[in-house]
Amino acid sequence: MTYEVEEKFAIHAEDVPRLQRDLAVLGAIEAGAAIQVDTYFNHPSRDFAQTDEAVRIRRQNEKCWLTYKGPKIDAETKTRREIDLPLVDSAERSGEYGSVEPDAARQWIELLLALGFRVVADVMKTRRTYQVSFRDYTIELALDSIEQLGWFVELELPATDDAQLAAAQAAIAALAAQLGLENSERRSYLELLLDS
């Protein structure tokens, strides 16, 4: 079982340059920026808002993924089980790039709707990712600009067992403290958007 150990922090736009300088001092490697569109669904017979689960299709350029996120497993972080499956577009299989809305995403959305799922909302973000070597881990840091919500920083590290889980949570908490990130936000971008 793979867990996504994650903490998220709201920041102000004026904090972005300082954060980028701090990341450079740490030797973080920038992996680039991308526009992501996440379409979230609700289950036909249970309310994911009540069960703290999520199903989404993420589109990023010509790529897309179907993701299931289970309930959060602790009271401090956003640690949860995650199943993330890449969806292969027909254009990708033939060696060509797909469009902004690949066939695979469109077809999977159609399938989920046919099964009774319903679209809850789209979350639009510009994400700049960094790889940060910290305490013998490579932690992924995402600097997100979310439409209608503002700026956020996410720190993420996968874990596959309980021993890794505790160590990953400690590493992320220590990196957050070093970067001056406070007041972890446990709500998802979808929850924040629906609450706004």
C-alpha cells in the first residue's frame, strides 16, 4: 500500500520570491511548471465529502491520470492512501502528442458519468515543482497558484509502511519549519474551493 505523506500551507504572493531563494540555498532542483486541471467526482452511493475520499482525473498538457485518495489517517497531516493510474491517450500510443483534452480523459470522464459518478468541480492550478534533498529523502515541493484561492506550498513524500510513514512525516515537518511554513492546511483544494 502506498501512502501520500503531505502537508500544505497557504502563503502570500509576496512570500514566493523568499521561498524560491530559500529553495536555491537548499540546492533544490526545479522540475518545471505546468498547468493542471483536476476534475473531481462524487460517488453515486456514498458522499466522498463525508467519507473523506476523492476520485479525480488530472489533465496536464497531453497527459492524464485517474487518482483515488483514501481518508486521511492522522489529525495533523494530509497523509492518506493514494492510487494514481496514468491514462494512455490513443494519440500517445501512436507516438503523437494529444491535445489539451486527451481522448483518454474525455473517455474516462464519460465512463465515470455513465457509472453514476457526478462531477463536483474543476480545480485549475499552475504548479511549479522542486525536488529537495533533505534528511536522506528527496521531498517533492509544489508551489501552486490556484484559481480563486491564491498561493500554496505542498510538501510530499511517499511511504509504503508504518516505519516509513513516521519518518516521512518527521522529515516533512522539519523541512516545513526550516522554510518558515506554518499553519498546515488539511483541507484539499477542492474543499477550500467549495468552502469559498
